[in-house]
Amino acid sequence: MNPAFRLSIAIPMHNEESVLPELLRRTRAVLDQIPGGPHEILFVDDGSSDRTFELLEDAVRQDPRIRAISLSRNFGHQAALTAALDHLTGDAAVVMDGDLQDTPEAIPQFVERYHQGFDVVYAQRIRRKEPWPLRFCYFVFYRMMAALSDVRLPLDSGDFGLMSRRVIDQVRRMPEHHRYLRGLRSWVGFRQTGIPVEREERHSGKSKYSLFRLLKLATDGIFAFSIVPIRAAALLGAAAIGVSMLYVLYALYYRFVLNRSPQGFTALIAAITFLSGVLLFFLGVIGEYVGRIYEETKGRPNYIVERVAGAFGNEKNESLAEMRRPQRSPEREPFR
Ligand code: UDP
Ligand code: MG
């Protein structure tokens, strides 16, 4: 085992002040057991409106292994993870939720697999403790994703997992705006493995993912890793053409051989409304892709750092030094 091995643990936080003390206690205890060092815990405060960042600053003062950055507003979970990957310095990094749904105690197993030569070790959820309708949606989503996407995405795995330095560097090279980290991570390749980890209940506070945001993450996942929906439009169009040709043949037969006059007003209306629905639906699907192209061409950064706390001295990113400001800006406009 490499004695100089340095691990980073990256944790995005959005209004998690109630979880923080317990999170710190358990994560620091885990870090103590990991050989090598000095390790670090990097918190990204994603525009919290509670005291999360103040508490983080206290923690930074007490433990030199802890560092924290705060973003200028709420950019969302995936953007916060991106910020974390850009600022952590370890030889390998574990990405973990800040609500203790991901058990820090699983981290030593990740590290063990890393030392066995794996570049990515992700947690596979063996049991979720969420309400069944949500569990059902997750179940369907992960299977749909696996069926649709071009890269092999592991089933039932979230972002919780370890990445080696070379995987982190590759993920950081990807400039895309709609980030689906677990997908990008699989896409990179090298040696990847999953280990079963139970997904706990949220320690306290509320989930920051509304149904709408979950749907957004799900569509990001699908549209970023698959063009099957567009192909489906072409296939369905071809099928519709086939059916209508058959129908024309039948209509000719009906009129000229059986010598009856055509009927079928209801069928006509049904066909028109059905096909217009299909057309509009796929227009929407194509719109999703076009919208994403538009988002990407704007090339805006994924996040903006407002403040940092902790030892960011030997940082490659020099602009960070300017962001050390003593006082938090008093009023922050909520975004939208
Ligand atoms: N989070 C974040 N920014 C957001 C929403 C969530 O940094 O806009 C963090 C949150 O603090 C938590 C993690 O992302 O540490 C996962 O969020 P949450 O537990 O709300 O999602 P769920 O587990 O319900 O999917
Ligand atoms: Mg959670």
C-alpha cells in the first residue's frame, strides 16, 4: 500500500446545517482510519441560505483537513460536484451526499478496492429506504437509462463512489453543461467496480430534490447519453408510413372491387389527432436536444465561487485567492 496516499472526500451542501455536526463527526472518524495522508474533506456550499457555511468555517478552523468553498448562488447538486472535483487535491476522491444517506463508513472499502487497482469504485444501492412510489420510479429510470444509453451505466448507482486522479482529470476535461456525473464517470472507463452499500434514510432536514428536479436530472441523464429518442421518431414515422400504405391498398380494394363507397369519419379524426400528437411529442424531443445544444454553445461556467475557507494556498487555480473575502455579502438575491 502506498503510504503517501492522499484521499479527498467531496461533499456538496445545500442548507444542511442540521446534519453538519453528525456528518463531520462520522466523516472525520472514517478519515482517521485511512492509511496515508494528509487527507482532506472538501465541502461545497451550494448557495445555502442557512448557517451551513458559517458552521463550515468553524470546522475549518478546528481541523486543518477540512476545506470549504461557497458558490455565489444555488447552482444545483451536479454543479456543486463539478466545483468539488475542480478544487480537491487528493490522489483519489470520494463523492458523497451531505445528508448521511451515503454512509461514510463505506469509504474504507472503496479505498481498499482502489489499492487493488480499480479507478472507479461506486456504491450499488442494495436497499433504498424511500417511499415505494419513488423507489419504483428509480427502478424504472435506471433500467430505462441502461436500455437507452450508449455507455454501460451501472444499475442503481448514484454519485456515491471513489474516483482515481486520472478519472477525475478526465471528467474535468469534459466541458458539458448538463452534467450527469455518474454517466461521465462510467464513460471515462478504466477499471470500474461496484460494491453493495445500503442507502440510509436522510439524517435530518428535507430532500432538496423536488419531483421536478429529479425529472430534470433523469432527462439530463437520458438526453446526454442517448440519441435513441430521436431514432424512435424515425422508426415510428417509418411504421406510420407502412400502415398508411396498407390502408390505401385496402381502400382501393374496397372502392373498386367491392364497389362500396368509403366511410369512416371517426377513424379519420382518430388518425389525425393521434398522428398530430406523435408529431408534437417528437418535436418536443428534438427541441430538448436543440435546447441542450443552445445551452452548450453559450459556454457559461458551471458555477461561480464566492468564498473559500481553509488551506487553498498551493492551489493551481490562482483566481481563488481573490475570492477570499472576510465578510459574506449580506444580502444574496435568491435565484429566480
Ligand atoms: N444539494 C446541493 N445543491 C442542491 C441540491 C442538493 O448541493 O441544489 C446537495 C444536498 O445538500 C445533499 C446532496 O446534494 O448533500 C443530495 O441532495 P438531497 O439529499 O436533497 O437529494 P436526494 O438524496 O433526496 O436525492
Ligand atoms: Mg439525500
